[in-house]
Amino acid sequence: MDTLTHGLTGALIAKTGFNQRIGKVATTVLVVSAVFPDSDIIVDLVGNEFLYLKYHRSLTHSFLGALLFSALLAGIFYRFSTYKKYWNLYFLSLLGILSHIFLDLPTSFGTMIFFPFSDRRVAWDMIFIIDLIFTGIVVTPQLIVWIYLNPSSQDRKASPPLFSPFSNPFRRAGFVCFVFYLLAFSVTLFLSRLVHKEVPWKILLGIILLFTFLILVPGIKGWIYRLDRTIPCRIGLIVLVFYMGLCGMNHWIALKKVEGYIQKQGLQVISYAAFPQPLSPFNWSGVIKTREASYQNWFNILTPQMPEFSVFQDPPKNEYLTMAENLPVVQLFLWFARFPVITYQTLGSTHIIEYFDLRFNSRLRRTPFVLEIIIGPNGEVIRQGFAN
């Protein structure tokens, strides 16, 4: 999951009751601890591009790391905040870090939750790493609380000063809707140009109407003001659990479709998987690995027809491929990759070998983590690194 959504989820958890019992420090602790595990991206800044593959989502994303780093964070908050109950701070820090771990597990990147005892990457393949629906579920209840249950809105009938754009719930709701409409149009236009398709006006209109409904309905006849401030956020967490359950069920359906293709074609597979795709929980990619080739397609589980798979043939073995496979960087990549594909070509007397993982091969974006090995005519390695 992206770091921003982790932080927003930490804020949502804080507003389910911890703020009321402990104070505003609960929000700070939960937000910071919820994003803390991604601090391991610092390895990407030291100049070695391969450390990211090896160490991202390792110690800071492990259960042992959660216990250790929670103690560190609790100590920092105990020292620099006015709240002086260490074990409460420890519990909040642990809750924030665990929320991060359990939101990363449903993605396909892989999380080393048992590090340092095991470097096995656990991935449930349920949710794409950037899921706008997931983020929307996290944000919407917090916006409702800000709009209608903000402390400054207690006297809702008071006439607000004209110069204040957020002086009453009506103006806050209008501001939130305006920003959402602007973002919705911008993101939709960007994605339509990216995939070279027409703007899905009906879908966009439906999303706008649904969001407007969710924002405005709580203010009808003032019923929202009779609720506790924690109720919208608790409902948000419940909806989030149901959404993750939906994604899990969709993953099961997608796997069944891939299994049906395997049986129909009579393939002798080494492994297979279904990976979530951007924009919709119903979009998936099926990937199959056999001894001779790899297969991939993209499909929507609501569509009965199963699209044909693209075939990625493994190149015949030669001395240059063998030489590349013995390089430490290639061995590291093959450890990280779940469905590696190898391409081989010559440019004059130069040999170019590329490795990429079908797990990250999407039709909507450039494939990341493409490892490029260039070998000269005399067997010297000219380049070994990720393609730009």
C-alpha cells in the first residue's frame, strides 16, 4: 500500500476512540507509526539500486521489527510529548506498525514478516499497491467528521464570518465536493490519455454522485449531530474490512479462471497466480509459468470471456545467458522475482539480456524493475543495472 494511505489509515484508527480516551497525541503516534515501516526506503538513497530489492519490506515490516521499533517510537513520544504513559504509547505505536504490515500483505510486492529468521516474502495478491477505492474508504469518514463534527461547528446556527471559507458545515461540504470533482476530472482525463481510451463519463458521473451523496446525506435534518464523533470512523473501518473481503473473493474467482485455462489447454505448470490491477477490484492479470514459457493476460472477472494469453518464450541457453545468471545482481533479482521473464538480443557483437517480472507487468504503466545486463564480445560485463 502507498505510504499516504498508510498514514491516513493510522489517522482513521485514532479517530475510532483513541483520541477521545488518550488525546490528540494518539493521532500523531498512530500516523507516524503507520508510515514508519516505509522508512526503510532510505536504502534506495545510498547509491546501490539493488539494496531496495533486498531490504525493502524486511526488518521494519517484520513482526520482530514491530516489537522493537514500537519501543523506540514510544520512547521518543514519551520524551517529547506531554503524555507520560509509556505503555499506552507503546501499544499505539505497535498498533500503527501492525496496521502497516497487514495492509502491505494483501499487495503483490511481498513482505518479509518473519525477517530475520526467514527472507520469504509473503504476498496475498488481493489489492493493487495504489487502490483509490481503498483510500477513498479511509478518507471519506474523516471528511464527514471534519465537516459536521468539527469542534468549531458546535454552534451550527450561528452566523459565520463571510471571510472564513470553513466557518460552517455547509461551506466545508462545498469545499470538499469541489476539490473532489476537480481531482476526479483530472485523474480520469490523465488515465484516459494514458490508456488511449475515451473518458468513461457514465462511470465518472456515478462516482461523483455517490461521493456527493455520502458527503451531504449526514447533514440532512442534522441526524449526524446526534452521533458520537467516533461512529463515522468506526463505520469506515467496517466498510474497509468488507472491501478487503470483496478483494479476497475476487482474487479467488480470478484464480479459478486461470485454473480453468490451464485445464483447458492441458498445460504442465510450475506455478500460476492472479495479480490485482489498477483502477478496479475486478481487473486482474493471470500469470502462468511452465518449463518452456511464461503466459500472461489481463481480464475483468465480471466478463465471461477469458482473453487469450500472451506467450513469453524462454530464449535458448548460451554462454552469455549462463554468464549473466552467475552475476550476484541477477541471482538477487531471480530471488525477488516470482515470474521472471528473460529476453536476449545481440547488437553487433554486444549481447543484451533483460530480466523482468510478470508480476509487475501492467498495460497501464511502464514495467518497473527491468534488469539489464550488457556483455561485450570478449565476455566483459559492460553494464549491470536497472533500465531507465
